[in-house]
Amino acid sequence: MYAIVEAGGEQIRVSAGDKVCVEKINGDINSEIVLDKVLMVSKDDKTVYGSPYVKGASVKAEIVEAGRMPKVLVFGPRPKKAHRRLKGHRQQYTKLQIKEIIGG
């Protein structure tokens, strides 16, 4: 059984026992959260699609860790100018342990 959920502006395929990284979700480590924006649920040969979300479906997950990704450097020169700019960005993330998929 697996589901496709929307979390942090991304669509992610999850199944029970998976660990996934999503954009920062507010919550304490080892606390349980419910992802209710489920786009699709598949079990055996049956697949249920939502429009846009599947009614009554949710995914229970536990927050395992929170932190920041490695730094990404962005270099932005301007053509034919002496202008150069180097920026760095570290995206915050939350790692989730998927417990179970409900409904569908």
C-alpha cells in the first residue's frame, strides 16, 4: 500500500515505514503529525484518485529529525558588466517516519 501526499509544496510517494525529507514542518521531534492532503491511495490493484484530495484519507507520520540541508552556492554575474554576486542558501527540512496510511 502506498499514497501520494502533498507536503511542503511537493508531491511525495510514501508507504508505511519510509523515511522522507520535506520542507520545514512546525512540530517537536518525536511528535506525531497527520498529513491530510492525500492525492492518491493505492492498495493491491485498487487505486483511488482525489479531486484534488481523497476524502477521508490521511497519513500518520512521526517527526524524526529537523535541520538544514547542505549549502547551495548561487553565482550571479551580469553580462558585459563588472558585477558579480555569490550567495549561499541552506534550506530547512524535516525528516518524517511514515507510520500508517488511513482510508482511501
